Amino acid sequence: MTKEEARLQESRERKAHWKRWGPYLSERAWGTVREDYSPQGTAWDYFPHDHARSRAYRWGEDGLGGICDRHQLICFAIALWNGRDPILKERLFGLAGNEGNHGEDVKEYYFYLDSTPTHSYMKYLYKYPQAEFPYGRLVDENRRRGQSAPEYELLDTGVFDEDRYFDIVVEYAKASADDILVRISVVNRGLDRAQLHLLPTLWFRNTWSRGYDELRPSLRQAKNREGHAAIEVTHPYYGLRWLYCDGVPELLFTENDTNSRRLYGTDNGSLYVKDGISEYIVHRAKEAVNLEPVGTKAAAHYPLTLGPGEMATVRLRLTDTEVPLTNGNPFGADFEQLFSERQREADEFYASVIPQNLSPDARTVMRQAFAGLLWSKQFYHYVVAQWLAGDPAFPPPPPERLNGRNREWTHLYNADVISMPDKWEYPWYAAWDLAFHCLPLALVDPDFAKEQLVLMLREWYMHPNGQLPAYEWAFGDVNPPVHAWAAWRVYKIEKKRRDQGDRAFLERVFHKLLLNFTWWVNRKDAEGRNVFQGGFLGLDNIGIFDRSQPLPTGGHIEQADGTSWMGMYTLNLLAIALELARDNPAYEDVASKFWEHFIYIAHAMNTLGLWDEADGFYYDVLHLPDDRHVPLKVRSMVGLIPLFAVETLDADLLDRLPSFKRRLEWFIDHRPDLTQGCACMRTPGREKRRLLSIANPERLRRVLTLMLDEREFLSPYGIRAISRYHQDHPFTLTVDGMEHRVNYEPAESSTGLFGGNSNWRGPIWFPVNYLIIESLQKFHYYLGDDYTVECPTGSGRMMTLWEVAAEISRRLSRIFLRGPDGRRPVYGATETFQQDPHWRDLVLFYEYFHGDNGAGIGASHQTGWTGLVAKLIQQCGE
């Protein structure tokens, strides 16, 4: 057992709270639904970036390379000033949705380089220009550009020319669960001497201004210890702590209270306000900070002047011990020794996770993928009832809110550390994203992965009617039901890694998922025909209409993907029920129920018009009010999702569960009308397995002929969301004189239907690609090596389905790995990332990828589901 695994065990057994402190601070708290108290729900406009430095947040804090406790009561991050910017750099800047020509987008360069699961060691890099940060230029130029033009990025502004920037590395190492060492290293990459003001900042989340009689905590200057400055931290929950600061920096104190005078022209509630330190540093306003010195926000001021290539290091220590080291020196020799130990322990831990037969580059990509996942944990706080009603100390929110967003989710009470898709672009959880996060997370911290899955099913998350919350912009939107799949996969990953599966976890989630499954059956099958209309289903603008809104034609869409997701859901629950039935025969009856339910869904998929025999593909069908059915013949991921509904049953398992086996055989014998078009469930396959699948082997072959055609779905970098066929053959439908069209769009979307930075019309998305790979592997379990397909279509090269899955895995991994030419496809034509030695090994995990060249698009730090690449690379190494 490695030292990090020992810490994980201590945390699991509650012997030491190693996860109390972590990178739980958001990268953006402004422009979020939680902070929006406007009449019409215009979150970006109500709380813009310009307000963030001056307005105290209500629900959560943000910072640069920061940490906080798991309740986010005490926060720590860095602030910077290059002597030229109009404001202190305390948080990441980016464009609001209506400012960017491709939607909202962070305009900064920061990288999560390393983290252990307990955050015993963490490393973060931020690149800060020495020239004035071009806030206005980024807004103006992106607003000027149309959707056909590329985004105007920070590198495009020239502020990094001639390497005139600072590399700022923030590292954390835990001496104990509550003794955190901080090391900040600053390097001048430029050609000339340059000045930087470094301000490590400590503050409290404002819990005292809302009228709930919360006590105000305090920060105050403590006596110097061995020539080192110190801040004494007093909080009603945590008691007494200290932040020790290396050397004798100037300590600056203010309050984390709103500057109402600047924002609204009204009197401030306190003499010192949130932006006081910024005013003191940037505008030399001495009256802006408290000379006493006491407050709820404090910073240590380190003015640095560095020559070309020169590095400076600043050390701090946040601890619950007044004298944390021998001789009262918090920065003695064992400070650096402990950092070395934690780094070595992190290497030892990842050596047990990352196959050592991988190339150094592949190991680097995996390590940074895990770092991104672990750094993207965030304390997420949102109590809908309080949010709707407002706080006692403030005017009531506008009455429109009571009929607006999330009004039906008043039970929801969120105050937890949650895995986020991206802490800047998506600083809120998304239920189906989170399910995919949990697979790579389970490789390093199965306990956290399980906790995340359970959390979404708790009664203060799940709606009383059984629906899971989607995301804060609309909790009632419908995401694909992948929670059961994720729980089953996490269970098996942990079982393989620890030689023991957590059956209590599996049973716990199973019973809650029964409620969610019932919600789907009762709410999303409009006509009771086992054809489901999920609506949005996370696929954004993949189709011809916005499926989450009333159709312009009237009627509804019978969704091939919605129905297939439900087929997959039934098989996932069936697999869990069969596993639980090994110890408890009562689950055999439940398994029989899900098996029969699957048969009804598969029968509907194959006989009610969703399968097109001429094309050999599955399509959505528009069901009009006059009872006409119009196939929506878009070759898209909608027609590939039916492949996800596949499961195999081992012969020995069936023999151990005779009651379930009898029911299975009876149904096959007596209801041949329902098995029409489905895979044969009677004929044993490889190792006498049985196959449960919507698509039988013949239909599977026809779908794969299109999916593996490089002129259609198969890209050099994975499976496209829409076939390239539609580049020259767009699908059109005219309704009431208005033409609706779907084109193949390999990169940014040309429609703003779901925001310009969200596009399923051609790019490559990791979550559905991962499910394609897994489904092909399941088919191979049954069909074996005798079943081969041409890959790519037309190449004459025949592969087993296992080989096809491996080929798609390699193509996806290729996005991030440096090729023979030394370039990473993820960075496209951005030469700085391809060539510069200080950039080329820094990996960003984007939201989705260009369908033809693999370049990263969308949210640049969405390591969430794109973190699945770590699982794919691991499989290649094994």
C-alpha cells in the first residue's frame, strides 16, 4: 500500500480528515444562476466580471489557484498585479455568453498539473502577461467577429510575444489533515527585468450579511514568529488557526463586504470593503485597508522584481497548530523535505495506477487528466427555497422569480463538494456529466466516485417525483439516464482494484434508481408504447428542432435515442439486480421485470418505425397531430445510441439463478411476437453467453457500415456526432413555410440554439464515444472473433469488434498524444502550444473536438467527461 492509499484508507475509515481541505474553490462565481436575482434570469448581465471584485458573493467564492475547506468557510488563493492592469488579478476573466462569437469562454491560460486524491500534494500553473491584460480588446474583438470567424484568444492579442509573461506555480503539500504548506514559485520568462506584486490572500465566505444571525469571523495580525509574519484566523466553526507568511511582507486587511458605493452609489455597510486591497495596490489608496489590522479578508504583499529567467519563491503555511515545527520556525528544513516527500508519494501512487509500459508522453497525459479531474472538485452551495424567497437582510427578489427558473425544485439543498465539468465555464454540476467523471475518478478514488453517485440520489437532490436534477440553469431538463451505468461500472472498477466489490453501495443506489426509472416510465412515454420522448437529453442542437421546447409542428418526437437510453437503463438495472441476486434471491424477480421491460422497449425500437430498413439506420420520428409519422433522416449519434443497449449474460450466472433463467426461457418460448427484430436470446454465443440487444447482429453490421465509414462518422480522432455525409447533403424539413436544416458542422456551431459553445452537429464527444467502445466490447463478448466487419468501411481490412473498439480508442487518444511530427492534434494550429518548450507539455482537456482535425473546442478545462481519455489510455497500456 502506498502512502497515498494509506491516507485514502484513513479518510474512508474516518481516522483522519485528509479531504477536509482541497481545491474546492470555484474558478468563477460571477455570472451564475445562484448569484442571479434579476427579474428575467439574466445571470451574466446581473453579476458581470466587473462586479466580482466589489460584490460579496451569496453562495460561493472564486479565486486563482485556490483552496478552501469542504464547507468553504475559509478560502485561500493568490492575487497578482503586474503594475499595469487596472485591477488586481484575483480571478479568471472570460467572456459572457452574449459577448463571445462562440458563446462564453475563459480567456486565460492556467493548468492543473498534479493532484493526489486526498490533495496531499497539488500543483497549478498560471501564465500572467507582463503587459496590461487586454480585458476590453478581448470583449470588443470577439463581439465584432461573426460566428464564421474563429474566437479571438489571449495569445492572439500579442501580450505573450517575446515571452513577456510570468509563470506562476502554486503547490500545496499537507503535513497533516489541517497543516497545509504552500509554495509559490514565480519565473520571469521575458527578456527584461519585470515587476510583479504577489498577494497570497486569505478570506472568509460572507455568511454574516444575510440576516441569519451568523457570527462574523475574524482575521488579525499575529505576533511575528522567528521573523515571519502571521495572520491569526478565528472562526466559530473551526476555532483558531494561523497563516504563516515567509519573511516580513506587509499584511493588508479589509472586509469581504460589498462596495455598494462603487456599484450602486449608496452607502457602504462597512468602512472597508471587498475590493479594498485592490484599491490599495493598484491606486495606492491607503484608506482602503484597515490599519488596525483586522478584517475578514487579508493578504500578504510580496513585491518582486525579477530579471530574465529569474525565479523567486514565496512560502506560506495554513495550519491549526500555533507552532507547527521545531524551534517555532514554520519554514525550517523539513518544509522543503515534506514537499519532496509528498511529490515522491504522488509519483508512487500514480505508478500503481498508470501502466508503466506506456510512453512518457502518454503517462504525462494520463497524469494531467487525473489532475484536472481532482482539481475540478468544487464546493457547490445552492438552496432553491432560500434563493427564491431572498434573505432577511435584503429586499425580496422580484416576484417574476416565483414563476421562473427552478421554481419546482424548492426541496433542493446543495452544500457539498462535487465534481464539476469545468470550474470556469460550467461551475455547476450536470448529472450526466458527473456520471462519466466517476469512471476515471474510480481509478484513483473509488470512495469519492461512489459518494458522488449517491449524492445525486439523496432526497435533497432527487426530486420527490424521482427526477434527477440536471443543472442549475434548468434542473428540470432531462439528461440521459446513465446513472445506473456509472454505478455498475464504478462497482466493477473498484472490485477489480480492491478485489472486493461494495455491494452495500450497489444496493443503495439500486433502490433509489428504481424511483428514477419509474419517473421515466410515467413521464416520458407519451402514448404508453415504450417509445420515449426524453426531450433535451444532453445532445443540445444535434437535431432539427429544440427537443426541449414545444415543436413548431405540434405533436412530439418519438426519439430513437431517448428510447435507446431507456433500453440501456433497463439492462444496467438488470445487471445490478443479477449481481445482487447472487446473495439475495429476492432480486431475481426484480431482474425478471427489467428483462421483460427491455424486451418491450427493444420490440418498439425495431417495429414502430424508428428502424429504417432501406438505410440500415435508426432515426427519430416526428409524430404530427394528424397522426402522420415523418422520419427525421439525420445520420447522427441518435442512430448510434441504440447500440448502447446491449448486455451479455454468462452461462454460469444463469445456472446460479434458476428462477430468473426459467422466466427467461418461458418468455422466449411463449412471446416470439415481442422478440421480433431483437438479437436472439436463445442461441448461446462465445463461452455460452446470451445476448440482450436492441440491434441483432445483422442490423449491427449495417449500422457499423455507416459508423466506420470515414466519409460518414469515422474521423481520424473518433466517431463524429453527425455524419460528414450531411456536409454535402444537408437534411431539410419545411414547416409552415420555414425551412429547418441540419448540416455537418465539425467545429463551432453556426446556430445559437443552445449557445455558440455547445455543438453536437459534427464534433467528437468523449462520453458517447466511450459508450460506443464499451458496447462493441460487449458485442464481442458474445459474437467472438468469427464476427468481423470492415474497418474503415471500403478499406478491405477486416476486424473483430474488440479490434474496432481498440482502434476507436487509439483514435481518441491520438487527440492528446504527440504524433511523429511532434504535434498534438488537440492544439491544432496554435504554434505556441505545439512548439514552445514552456507550453508544449501542458495539456488541456476540451469539451469536444473538431470532427476532422481533432482540435479542442468548447470549454478548455472540461476534464470532466473528457477525462475518460485516462481510462482509454490505461486500457491501451494494459
